[in-house]
Amino acid sequence: MKLVVIEAPAKRETLKKYLGSGYEVFATKGHIRDLPVKSFAIDMNNNYEPHYENKPDKKELISELKNKAGKAEEVLIATDPDREGEAISWHIANVLGLDPNTKCRIQFNEISKNAVLKALKSPRAIDLNLVNAQQARRVMDRIVGYKLSPIISKKVAPKLSAGRVQSVALKLVVDREKEIESFVPEEYWTVTAQHEKDKISFKSTLQAYKNKKIKISNKEEVEKVLAEIKGKDFIVSQIKKTKTKSHAPAPFTTSTMQQDALNKAGMSLKRTTESAQQLYEGVEVKGEGKIALITYIRTDSTRVSEDAQKACREFIKEKYGEKFLPAKPNIYATKKTAQDAHEAIRPISMQITPEMVQDSLSKDNYKLYKLIYERFLASQMNEAEYSNVTATLDACDYNFKATGKTLEFAGYTAVYKEYVDDDNKEQKQEISKLPPLSENETVLVKEIKEEQKFTKPPVRFTEASLVKAMEEKGIGRPATYAATVTILTARAYCEKEGKYLVPTDLGKRITEYLEKFFSGVINVKFTAHMENRLDDIAENKDDWHDVVDSFWNGFKGLLGKADASSVTMKAEPIETDIVCDKCGHKMLLREGKYGKFYGCSNFPKCRNIMPYNLENEKKPVGKCPKCGKNVFALKSKRGKTFYACEDKDGCNFMSWDIPTGEKCPNCEGYLVKKGKKIKCSMCDYVKEGQ
């Protein structure tokens, strides 16, 4: 009997089906050996040697594993195909007393019969370069966690944690919030004309004056334009016809899958990660038993195997016809920083369509499998083709543009539509047709409209767009994205407002402190540089000890300066309405070593303290725009902050932003607080002086 050791128990049944009776499959349930939880365990005076220990909660599991390995004629370690999986293989080999240089490691990118049987034919030694790259990451993260966390806990607030990548991700969110808060909206006006010809309605928009781009900044300017074009003919001065093509998008990587899952299916990072893991490890399918549906889900590569490409092209030809099939397979460039060890995320079999397994899958699993399946199918299809017509219509010296776009050949869009962000929808011309127009023709004008608008600030990050930014800036890798981003809300450094991430006061203070004392290390450029150094270790270009040493030599000086400084970013005590029962002074809400508490404002004369009670913090934050009563901040079941009227039965008002109680002077909306500004909840109005 041969023993195959894997990480996740969920894979066990699927693998046993493919391996047959000559194999036993044993799951370690993740790491069985690691750095201890409650001690530093890095010997800084001995070349940063890590001291690993068997995980205490895995004692019985390790004993069972050793027993089975001792009886097996061969042990094969089949952990995940990434650096962490390679490190887990190395730890398993150490625990079992196996030589990592022997051919004890097998690897597959998908849990399919062909992939598994192929892996059995080509076992290899454990890749110590990958192991060392993971060791270097682990050691550097442990150094930051153990050396920096105590300092920010002392200087900012108790019981905080800092992370080498986590703190940089937080900085991105905080910096974006600063941009939003400092943004000054600029007024501008649009002028559009509604036309009709041959019973086809279309519109044109003012673009230029005497063929030079025009910007209308206020009401006086727009009234001048309207006065000059009122009653004037709109004459077609130019018609431009073009053909354009839109190329299919690449198959999913980890980050693009996470973005599409949020934008199209409304799935959070956590839900997407959990669902992807299940689809990869195997799900129960009626009539098939437990089978895996997709390839490995932590990847930044867009590469696809020739066999998968061929199968996809055959499916396209059979279902959609030759015209949807490119003459040559579509191949997508992978970024230089990508770890190209495995493929893009794709379905294992094109024959298992989403519709075939819908009844067997949970809602999330179905939605995600459908996205992955359709994205991969589309990636191997022909381009979409469009006919574009742009007509210039002149009224006096004002130049209006009318644009028509007609889909001539659907190509990949027959399967997959790319997501258009809410903030870009105005810039995207909906597919429409213009009536036949000819130059020098006078076009009927039914109506002319002007509209006041304001430029918009940058959009806050969502979990998915933060992952995208991290990927673009070279911060972190596919296996670390989800954990890095979700910890920001888990530790209350950020809150979610709808789908957007908003830094808390605590998150802002942490970032401000790190910028003051650790800007040389906790920044985008340096973090991306360290990711490249880890890649160099994996490619056997650098020794991992040297990489850690260079990091520590820059970091330790900053730690010393920060610790010696008297500068802190602690929250100021907040005065409350609670009266001290010993001296009559007001109590202050403070933060201490063990969390929040109430302390007398008459300290040190009065040393009275009281336990913190969340109920005492409930104060009105605004006025209800519907009935004028108080509005309070509340938490939803998912932990999101929202604002609701105290009259839950009679009024039932609710908002994601703090209402001021005032009405908008331009529309029927109510005003809300957005950072330091007061804006309308419905239109672009911003209160003057804000």
C-alpha cells in the first residue's frame, strides 16, 4: 500500500476515486509543523534560524500519520502547488524523517483523473528553493509582527498588530480616503440635444466651439450657449464611420476572479475564496459522486495547457460554429512578476457545463463556477466586431457629437460581458443605432437640455479593487491577497460601507504613526521590492538568509528610533454625559491596556474608573430627514454601520451615511455627511463652505 499525503480532507474522497485500492490518502488538515504561536522563535544571532515545532493540536494526527507512513511501501506528498504547499511538504518530510531530496513529492494543478495519474508517474524531490522563499516570507513577517506590533500597541492603542504587507494595504485605503476628503468638486455643465429622424430618436452632446474643445463651468456660460443656439438649425457637418474590434479577456487569475465575483455576483472576498476552494477540492454532483470542477485557485498566471485549449476550441466549434473560433488559439501574456508554476483558473472539463451541475451546487458555487466557465470559454473565442458612426452636428459655431455603435458580430460577448463600473457608465456609450445621416443635412431638434454636474472624487476601494491595486503594485501574491485584505476589517482598521472599505479612526492613526517612523519599510515600493527578492530566492538567485538580513538591517534602526521617541498617536479621551458617582465630574472614555474604560475627568484628584458599556455610547449622530427625530448609528448582522431613525415603527428611515436633517436645495434628496463634506444623497449638490 502506498500513502499519499494531502492538506485538505475535502480532497480525500475525490483522490481516492482516481487512485484506486493500491493507495491510501491521508489529510494533514494544513500545517502540522510551524513557528510556535506564543514565542518569537527566530534566532537573530544565528543567521535568523527559525525554530519550528509540531503543532500541539496535531499531536494525535501526527502519531497516526507516522504509523501509516511506517507501514507504507512508499510515501508521496501531494500538498498544494504553491510555495506554501511546498513548505508544508518539507515540514511533513521532516516530521516523517524522509529525505526531501528523494522523489517523494507529486504535484497536480487540477484534481482530475488524468492529472493525478500523470503526477504519479513523475514524482520529484521537494523544491528547496521554493521552501526557502516561503521561509524568508515567514521569518520577515514574524519579525515585523513581533517587533513592530508592541510598539504600535504602546504608541497608538492597546492590542494592535502590524504586518509587513497588511500595513501597506491599509495605507492604500487610508491614502485613498485622504484623496476623497481633500477633493474639491468642480462645477461643469452639459448641453444635449434630442433629435428625431425616420422615427428614430437620438441625442447629440456639445463638445466644442469652433472645433476647439469647450468646457462650461457655470450657469451664466450655459445660458449664453443656449441663447445663441436657440431656434438655430442643427446641420450635419461631418460623418465618420469606423470598424472596431474588442478582444476577449484572458482567463481568470486569482485577483480577476475575485473582482468579477464581487462586481457581477456580489460575492465578498471571503465567500469567493471559500467557494473557489470547494470547487477546486471537489463537490458532490448528482450521478457523479464527489468531483473537482476547477483548476488550482491561487495563481497569477494566464497560461493554459495545450490540452485544455484544444478541448475548449472543440467545444466552441461544436456549439457556436467555426466563425466564433480564431484561426490560432488565443494566448495571453503573463506579467513578469507572475509565478508561472501553474495555469489560469479554468474548468477541468468543458463538458460539465454550469447548467448541468446547477442543481448540485450551492448558490455561491454555481455563480462562481458559471463565471469561471464562461470567462474561460470566452477567452478562446473570436473578437467582437462593431460598426461605429460619429456625426458632428453644428449649431452656429457650436459642435455637437452624436455617436452610434452597432454590434456586427458578437464573438466572445455571446458568452461573456465585461463589467462596467458605476462610475464609468456615463463614459460608456450604450450600443445603439443612428438613423442614416448625410453631410449638410438639417436634423430636427425636439429638445435641448442643460444639466449641472460636479466632478467626482476617487472611488473608495472595495475588497476586490484593493486586491487589484495590490497586484498591480506588486504587493503580496495570490496566496496572500484574501488573508491580507480581510484582516483589515477583522481588526477594525477598516469598516465596510456597502461594498466599500472605509478606514476607521484607528486605521488612520496606525497609518499616520507608521508613516512618521517606518516610511522606509512600510511603503509600496519597498514591499514590492521584497516580493521580487522572494522571487529571486525561489529561482535560486539569492540566499534567503541574505534577503532577511538586508531587511532586518534597515528595519532595526527604525524600531529603535520609534521606541525611544515620545511621539504617540493615541486617541484623545472622549468626554461623556456620564457623571462620576464619587465626585460629580464627567467621566471620560479612555483606552487602556485591556481596552476601553471610563475614567474620571478629575484625575488625579479622583481616580474613579468604571467598566466600558457599549450602551452608554449610544448618542444621536444626526436628525432624521423624514420626521426630524434623532438618528442613531447601528450595526447590521454583517457588522456594517448604518444610520436609522429612533422611531423604528412610525418612520423606519435608514441610510448608509449620516443624515444632517436638511433637505437639498436642488432636488428632493436629503443631505448627508461624507467625510468632511455635506452632500446630497441623490444629486451632485455639495453645501458651500464644505
